[in-house]
Amino acid sequence: MKVLVVDDFATMRKIVKNVLKQINIENVVEAENGKHALNVLNSEEIDLIISDWMMPEMTGIEFLKVCKEDDEKKKIPFIMVTAEGQKGSVMEAIKSGVDNYIVKPFTPDKLKDAIDRARTRAGK
């Protein structure tokens, strides 16, 4: 499984990569915002997206909406990982088609559970 981790903060991308490694997922590609992530999606086959919400140039919710409007990209399970825990934001992400949503900080078990649920919801 190849995972795309999208976050404008390099340290957070490293943390997510380390957590993924703890749950035996080592094939990880990184992007610093939604625009860069779209370029990655257009050039590589990705099995799962883990994206931050707040990023410059293209936010996580904008990136999610673009992915879910594309016939191929919408099939990729999408997890929103953010410090944004407000109910309105969660509802917006759900309405936009997010497959799972977790709030920072999170444990390896919580991320693994989110991945399993997102893949099930997306039929993967």
C-alpha cells in the first residue's frame, strides 16, 4: 500500500510517517499542500491519502473536494488529520466525502483504526 501524506509542516509529515511505520506501512510519499498532492496523484498510483486541513495554497478540504469530483481519485480512501475538531468542520468534511477524520494528536492504534475504517468505507 502506498500512502500520500499531505501536510505543510515537515515535522508533522515525519511524525505521520513514523506512526505509519509502527503499523507496518512504509511506502509513503509526501506533499506540502493540496496543489503538490494533486501533482503526486497525477504521476503516481496512491492507495490512501492522509491530509492535514489547514495548509497554504490549497487547504485539505479544497484538496478533498477536488479528489472526490474526479472519477479516479474519488476511489482513493481519504483521511483528514487535523487539530480542527469543531463539529462544523467535521460535518463539512463528511459532506465533501471524507472517508475518515481524526484529530491531532493521535496514537498509532487510532491511525490504524482510521485507515481500516476509511479503506472499508471506500471499498478497498
